[in-house]
Amino acid sequence: MEVINELLGYPYLKIIQDPERFNFSIDSVCLAHFVTLKPNISNVIDLGCGNAPIAMYLTLRTKAHIDAVEIQEGSLDLARRSIALNGLEDRITLYHDDIRGFAKKYQKKYDVVLCNPPFFKYNETSNINKNDYKTIARHEVMLNIFDLCKEAAALLNDAGVFALVHRPDRLTDILKALRDNRLEPKRIQFLYPKEGMEANHVLIEAVKGRGEGGLKALPPFYVHNTDGSHTKEALEVYNQKDETK
């Protein structure tokens, strides 16, 4: 059953969700909050946009036009209706297409590319969800990290920014895929459920065609305090105040 939620702490942004598909989570919004958006950029693209939480969040941070690509018709329909619900049709353009080959097909270039891709490698022994929507969203059935980095590089202008969120255990694969495509990692930040636990996500930002080195590790991002409340950093992403003060 579909529901209409606030996009976190932004009551003027609504998002249509369907639990049978794949609801957005904090990793998507943290990515949209993390990426560098310079004032002079003109166009941004979100690859694999799902129901468009990243694209809609970005409208709060930049005046650049945002394209968003999604291959699954059901998720794209949710995105289309959410964008219309918020009156953002002039800010966000949706494409129903495969990420692979998108750059060659449309011959477009971007200042910023973002992606919250499938995290898990896929093979015959993979423990997959029988719901195809969730399988495609979570597993590299239709897009792996090497395909993604190749496409991101093709879409970017020189010195353009590519930002993604992924799992820490895939970091070696990610860094290799980036450098193989002239995407030099420049910023990295690990996300933790709370202090004392292992990181469960990593945010990475790379720049196309820039020299090797200069990678900056940002301070750890903790979602929750030890008492279970949200940290100051998480509340900033959520656009909520710290009620303990």
C-alpha cells in the first residue's frame, strides 16, 4: 500500500513510497547532503533514482537542473508523482532508461553525477529477495560498480564531481573502478549507526581528470548517540533541531 511521507524533516517536500518496492533510507539523503555542489554548476544527474529522494533533496541545495534516471517503471512512477506533488517538474527531468549506455545515447554532459547503487555482488548463490524490485535495487543484477564508474566518467565534464554511497566492504573494488576511469577519489566519510559499532556505509567523492592523491578523510558520521537519540550531524541532515538543548 502506498503512503505519502515527509522527506525527513522537510514538511514542504512529500514523497510517495511503496513498501513493496524500495523505500528511501538515510544513505540516500546523506549522499545528497555530502556531495559538493559549487554555485556555478548548471546540471546534475542522479543515476538509479528510485522514487527520487536524492533529486528532490538536491533542489534544496542547488539551483542547477537535475536529471534522474531509473530503469524500473514502478519506481519511476512513484518518482514522477512525487515530483508533481511538490511542483518540481521544472527542476527535475526523469528518464526511464538503463544507466549503462546513457551517456552515448543522450550525448549529455554533467557537472555532478550521484548514485546510490546496488551494494551486493550477484551470482547464482546470492541470497536474493524474490521481489524483483528489491533484487535489482540491492544486487548488481543490472549494474555493477565497474559499469557505474565507466558511465559516470562518460557523463562528467572534466573536473566534474562523482559522488556515491556504498558498503565499506566494497571499498577496494570502488577505488579501483574509480581510478580505472580517471575518477580520482578526493573525499571519503564513513557512516556508523552509533559510536562503538562498525561502519555500515561509506560516502566517496571523486573528481574527473584530476591528479592522484589529495584524498581527504572526513570525521566519522554517527547517526545515533549511545542513548539512541539522533546525533547533531544526523539532525542537520534531517533538518531537525536538537530538542535536548
